[in-house]
Amino acid sequence: MAHCRADELVSRPANRNVSTCSRISISAAPSSFSSPPGHQDMLQTMVTVKDENGVGTTDIEIREQVDTFLFAGRDTSSSALQWAMYYLTKHPDIQEKCRSEGQQVMDACGGEGFKHERILSQLQYLTQFLQEVLRASSIAPQIECTLTTESCVQGVTLPAGTLFQMNVLGIHHNGQVWDAPHDFSPDRFAVTRQEEVSVCPHTICSRRL
């Protein structure tokens, strides 16, 4: 979907020159846009990277990877924030708990708490709230991929080339896993962590937020 959106933007008259960008134009970019000595930015890395056979990436492959970083990274974060604002507005009591916890942590750290990553572990209720946001309103409700090798899923053999779909929204609202799955309740993450195995907003279940 992100790639289709990019193609639509590039095809517009004002943006058509973007579609003609090549490695030559990248290498000829002004030095003011270059990375510091000894460092490569994402685009430079993709231009120069090669696989085990010495084959580099094509312009189309580079475009698709850039699309993934820009669209998937931006849209998922913005959607999660929008849903978070929605639930905070809809549940004033939850909003007050998040605000109160954040204020306590900030006061304890002299107002500079959020500059230190270790402080984030003290924001327990806020973490529970964000986990519940991602569970209740899945950013990517359905994920699909094409199997490159034969795979076995719950006793069913799927040949290579099979289109595999995972219903993330269904998993997050499975009544056999969650109590009152349609209720918004950050407290469900307060006591037990067993249910977290069924939270997979980013497809990788070990990543919670």
C-alpha cells in the first residue's frame, strides 16, 4: 500500500522528476547534504550495499526501502499517537492517571526525567496504557507475506509461494485470550504478563511498543 501511494505521488506532474532520480544524481548531491566523514546515511548505505554474490540493489529496490522507512515508520507512529489521544479524551480517569504518574516521575528527577531512558521503566501505567492502545486499535490490522519456503503452521503444510495472512486485529480481540476484549483497560497488563504473548502490533511479539 505504501508503494502504491508513493507511485501516485511520483506520477504527479510536479513530482515526475523524482522518478528519474538515479545513483548518478545521488552521488552528485551537494556536499552540504553529505553525511559526516566515516558515516553513511540510509540512502548511501542502500546505494553501496551488496549481497553475498556481489549484486547491489536496483533503483526500484532502493525506492521501495525508502518508502518503507518513510511511510511505514511515519504512518504507524502518527496513527498510534492519534489513537492514544482518542482514548485519553474518551477516558478522563485514565488520562489523569497517566498525567499524575508522569508528573511524579518528572518531579522526582528535577524536571529532566524524560532525558534519561532509564526513567521510562518507572512509567509503568503509561506503558500499560500504550500497550492497551496498540491492542485495542491495531495499527496494522492485517499483515501478509508470501512464503519463500515450505512451512508448517499448526500441522498444516503450506508450500512455498503461499500468501500467508495474519489477522492482528482478531488476535488482539480474541475472547479466548483476553477478558472483555472490547473494553479499554490498561489495568489488564498490571498483574500478569502472560497475555502479552498475544500482543503483536509490530508482527514481532517481543516488541511491545
